[in-house]
Amino acid sequence: MKKKLSDVDHKVWSDYVKNPNDIFDKEKNFKKLNKRKFFRYDLHGLSLENANKKVEIIIKKCYDEGVEEILLITGKGIHSDNTDVYSSSEFSKLRNSVPDFIKNNIEVSKIIKSINVADDDQGGEGALILKLKKL
């Protein structure tokens, strides 16, 4: 038998559903850090193709918005299952393929100042820091 919610619990839940202020929206994760515009995006769960498309969109939008730095969380690829004998196990991982995609995309690479592995407190080898050129 289901337990009936009290009126107070029902009201709290109804109010929360109308305004869920603690749900993280990674599409709108702009924030100011040290007076710089910074953007963070998690690529976990995306295929190589979809991740590369998303990275291109993010870089262009961030550049247009004046963002100086992008943190892309790629993961380390240790849980990736690559059983395709025709693909590289190294470059089928986002942490390796995303920088390669950026460097080979003329439109995107011309607005990137640098690509570096993130500091340990930002994801280490499972994340990339992209610094963008100024407008």
C-alpha cells in the first residue's frame, strides 16, 4: 500500500516541480572565475561524432560570447569499449580525438589559443582546457 503524502510534503513537492532550482543545466554553465568568462561542458555519453559536433558549436558560441576558457570533460576513456578492429583504441577516446578534431577543423582551430590537459582539481587527464583568442 502506498503511503499518502502529507499536505506539507505535497506542497513542497509541487513548489519544487514548478521551480527546480538545484538541477544542474550543463548547457547554461557560464560563470565568472577570476574576472574571466569560463564555460564547462561534460562530453560523457556522447559518441565521437556527436562530441565533435558539440565541441564545434560550443567553441563558436563561446568565442562569440567573449568566453576566454572552456573546460571540456572528456573522461579518461578507461571504461570505453572499443571492439572495432578497424579503429584505433587510442584515438577512439574523446580525450584524444577532441584535440585532433579541433586542430584539423580550420574554422575552429583559428580561434583556439591553446589546448591543455586540465589541472587535477578540474579533471586532470579526463578534461581539457581550451583557451580562446580574443575577439
